[in-house]
Amino acid sequence: MKAIQIQPDKSLLWQDTAAPTPAPGEVAIRVHATAINRADLMQRAGLYPPPPGASPILGLECAGEISALGSGVTTWKIGDRVCALLAGGGYAETLVCPADHLLPVPTGFSWAEAAALPEVFATAWLNIFMEAGVESGQKVLLHAGASGVGTAAIQLCKQQGNPVFVTVGDPAKLEFCRQLGASAGHVRTQGDFEAAVKEWSGGEGVHAILDPVGGNYLEQNVRLLATDGSLVIIGLMGGRSAPLDIGRLLIKRIRVIGSTLRSRSNADKALLIAQLREKVWPGFENGTLKPIIHKLYPIQQADAAFAEVASNATIGKVVLSVT
């Protein structure tokens, strides 16, 4: 089979490699499409190695057809159209993954649309509704609202009855987020976001913040949380350290949570996938949720696709077509 291999100069080459075979409890998938996540950019740069036992090949999600079953797999059959949450291996013609990390391709969805779902909707659901425990009516602040995770989170919050404030990189992204369901937002080039969020929340603060930025935003984030609020940090685009007012955490009973998805156990991911199938996937079937795709590239042009993601000019996902 062919797969993307990282070259010594960090370029990405579509070349021959050995095909994997499914172990007990796994399936093999003939990949039709995959998608780019920030973790892929970090792995290519040597900053985010795959967890032990995971494929060294890039790619944290895919859509395709089951081509083989490992022993003990009874919930799927060869030929089923599926999308999958992966610890690696998506940038290939064939991959293997645990059978309980699969979801059915929603009715009428293309391969590209299905490939844009698993990682971002899993990340948004996990961190907002499982980690932060957000309940209906509670306000949420989403940084990088026009990102893949951000656009998924806006839709999930709207579906669950949670008003959303977003921070974004430019006015066009803000308008897109508003149309998607955000109540209000702030363009980060127009100064700090704290005053705007306070005004929007009526001075009460927000119950949860989903933040891929980290250090640069920590102090404002903590000041904006309401009593019993949660800050979930999922990235370090703004640095890995910053001052922290611990007294404010104590007084308001604030939780600061560091969260990654890729390194979680297979059992934890299976529980998350089960929640997605029950509580999120019906939204794709009835049209209340949708994938947001910025652009589709053939996988042979992965370098150009990575450059587009790195530009921060995208809205939603950049998807790679494999077949």
C-alpha cells in the first residue's frame, strides 16, 4: 500500500510501505479520505510523537470501507461505510483500528464529509460536555471559533442550548461563526477579549472555556470564569506558561483542566465513541449538525494542504482525498 512518509527535510511523500493487518478486536479500513489536525503539524515537526503502540503514520481520523475483520469482531462487517477516530495511521490506503472506535458514515455524506467528523466532534463533545460538565443554558467561551474544533463546538452548544461567545482571527470568520450559531464574538486583532466577554455575559462570567491557546490567554480566562466554572486547555499555540491567580481558583471553585484526546486509553475512546453515536450522530442524520470543510486536497498534495492549515486562514477542516 501507499502512505504519507515524513522525509528528513520534513516534506511529505506518498510512497510504498507495508500494509497492516488487524489484530483481535480490530478492523482494517480501506481509506477514502482523511483530514488534517494541528497534531499532525506538530508530529511532522517532531513535537508530538505518537503514543506507544500507535502507527507512526500521520492521520487521526478517516472515512472508508471495512476491508478485513480481526478475530472477535461481530459489530461490523466487510464493506461497511465507516469513519474512525485514530491514534495515527490515517494518511494511508489501509489502516487498522479498534472496532469500537468506529462510527457509521451518516446517510448521504460523502467520504470527505465523513472524514471531517470524528476528531473535531469528539474533541468538542469530550471537553465541553464530559470534562467541563456543561449543562443546558450555561454560557461557553470558545477560542479559535472558526477552527475545526471551534465550528463543531458551536454547533454542539447550539444543539444543547448553550449560548456561545467566540474569539476569531478576522471579521469574516466572526460572521461565519455567527451564522453557524454563535451568539457573539471578538476579533483577536482588536485587543483583549475580556471586556467583550464580560459585557456579553452580563458580568456573570461563563461556565466553561475551551482553549487551544494556553499561556497567552490564561489570566483573562481565569478572570472570566463564573463560580464552579471550568477552563479546558487543549493546546499551547500561545505558550506553555503564564501567571496563575490561585486565590481566584479557590474563591470561585474554578477547575483548570488539561486535556488531550490522542493519548487516552482505547477503553476511554470507546466510551466517547458510544456517546457520540447516541447523542451527536442523530444530528447528522436529521441535518441539525454538519461538517465544515474549508478545502479538499488529493493526498499527494499533503504539503500544500499542511501549509494552508498552518496559515491560520482556514474555516473548518482541510480534508485529504485518498481515492
